[in-house]
Amino acid sequence: MTKERKNPWLEKSIENILPLSISDEFKVAFSEWLFSGDVIDYGEAYEQCELCEHDELRYHYKIDNEQTSKSLWVGSSCILRFEEIVVFDENEEQVTALDDRRKVLEKALKNKQIDMSLEPLRKLWSIHFKRRDFIHRQAKDIKSKHGVDPECLSILFKELTKFEVDFKPEQYSVNLRSSYNQYQLLNMDSESQKLIWKSMSPQQKEKYKDRMKFKNITKPSR
């Protein structure tokens, strides 16, 4: 008789969810939980899912059980995998289709990343009175989700550094859609390019890695 193969992540998930739920039947227990809308971006993949215990997570998504007042920080894969976990869209309507659930999680992450990237600008705006109009314009570009043009992003990074405001270039997006923006990137000095490089997407890095002024550029991972 063939021994039934066990699923480690499923076993761990059941083991972790049941003590925090009312029901002792795992599918019913999962239905007690809902995505809160809260997301954490750690910048690097070193966290663990509190549900399946998968390692090397960069993002945490918070799920709550309102009946037991318990919470867990989990990976997006677990929310998508366990369809019983409730997910609401921005209209407070429950979404059940996999693609719709994924879109809700992606939007929540994007909104969190935008908020994180705006926080240094808020601090700079409060102390750098002469450049408030400039800072406000960059904040609008960030909120638009289209990215900031290279020259303005370079100036913004220099101002943040000058006023000793902590920031992470990786949290910003650079707009390279137009030929003029591409010209800005390729004609700025190498030190500015190094900072902008950290804000570029993997696709942008792949496209421009051989055209940048500074060397030793690591090919982006896929």
C-alpha cells in the first residue's frame, strides 16, 4: 500500500491557523480570516510567513480574525492559495476570482510603497522651504504611479542627502518612457546614474546596463 504523500506547507498552515481560530475544521477556520489591507515592504527578502512558515519573504500581508482578535503576517501566496480567506476590494465588496484577489493585493502593496516613498519627501518639505514647490511636484509624480523623470529624481536624492533625510532609492520609480527622459539618464554624471540605477526596474536595467557610464553593473536577476 502506497503511503500518502504529505504536503509540508499545508500541514504547517493548518497547524498555525487552528489554535488562533474558533473552528477546528481547517477550511471553516480559514473562512474566519480576512485580509486587513495592511502591507509591509521590508526592502529585502528575509521575513517568514507566519502561516506556512515559508522563508525569504520581502512582503508581509496582514490577515485578521475578528472573532478571536488574532492576526497573522503572511505571504501573498498563502492568501491566494487559501481561497477561504476573505478579500475585499476598494468598494468593500468581497472578491473570489483569483485574478481579482491578486489585483487587490498588488494594489495594496503599491499603495504602501508609494506611502513609504512619500515619507522622506514630507520630512524634506517641512525643513526645506525654498524647494517646497519642487518637492510638491515630485510628490504628485510619485502618486501618479508613472515614476519621476531622471533629472528630477537625481535632484531630489541630492536634496534628501544634503538635508540628512533618510531614504531608499529602491523605493522610487524612474520614468524612462520618453526619449527626452532617456537622454537625461544617459547624459547625467556617473554618480547620479548609480543612484538612479537603484530606482530602475529589472526591465529598465536590462535595457540600459550597457549604456551607463559607470561599470561593474550586475545583470538584474529574473
